[in-house]
Amino acid sequence: MNLYKCFFKRIIDIVISIIALIVSFPILLIVISALKLANKTEGVFFVQERTGKKGRIFKILKLKTMSEKVDYEGNLLPDSERLTRIGKFLRSTSLDEIPQLINVLKGDMSLIGPRPLLPQYLPLYSKDQARRHEVRPGITGWAQVNGRSTSKFSVRFEYDTWYIDHLSFKLDLLIILRTIGKVITSEDVNTEQDPEEIMDFESKS
């Protein structure tokens, strides 16, 4: 039995999430205040259904990076046109992901794992791709530190299944260190679109 996967990983998730929330709380207050000014009546949090472990649906929390502007027919404008100036900054620094620490504490997510995707994609996964739901989804993961938001989804799925097969404390530590490096350098960041909402399954088997 992999004790780290079955027991210690969850404990580490809880401890680090509590510490991270405490440390980031002053920054979070400043960002929320700025978002209230920028978004006015549109709110500061983005809540959306995502798929978690064993296909369970949960509501992910993020800081709101886009406005709710619509065209003359009442349809939402493209993401690139709704992305606010502060939203672009939050995405480039990954500060919009901080509220997901609450998802980690609730048990919806882990600090590290495959990124949680929209429920509408569930029927489209191949058998191998569906293995990504064998573990809790993560705030960051092996796919994110190997291309982050610039890789095709078929490639990211391969990284996800590789992670599941090789899950260990050493690997998770490596992912955390690489994630910190990518956040600092803003490497492989797509600030114009949310890559988790534009899947194409171009190589689904």
C-alpha cells in the first residue's frame, strides 16, 4: 500500500493549506478590495462546477478575473474581451487560485493532481483519460509544470495518467518547486483564456 497516497498526502494538504491561507490572508484582503472596486456589483469570486475524484461534481472557487459584459443580443463577450486589467494580473501571478485552498481543506481537491475540468467533458474521455479521476484534482500538477496552459489536452492527459502511476512525495515536492519557479517567471501562462474551458479532445482514442 502506498501510505503517502492513501494517508500522508491528505495530511500534508491540510497542513500546508492552513498555513498558506494564513500567510496569504493580508494579500487576499488587498486583492479582494481591488476586485470590489474594479468589478463593482459583479462580485469578487468565481464559482463553477468541476469534476473531482471518482467523477464527483464539486464547486471550484477562484477570484473573478473577467467581467460579465454581453453583446447587444445578451450573449457573453469572448473571454479576451471580458478579461479585466486586474484579472490579467491575477492570472499571470496565479493569485486567482488562492481560494482553491478552501477546496483543498474541504477535500474537494489536493494541492497537487490533475486539474479539475468541466462536467460536460465526462462522456468524452477515453478509458485511459478517465483515470485522471482516480485521485483528487489539484491546484497544480505534473501537466502544469510541463507546459502549463500551453500544451494540448491530449498531451496533458498523458501527463495526468503518468502522475497517477508515479505518485509519490518526491514527485509532489518536485512539482511544488517547479510550480513556484513558473509562477515567479510567469512561464507558460495563457492570460487571455481559461485553458480548462476550451478542450477539443483532438486525439481521443
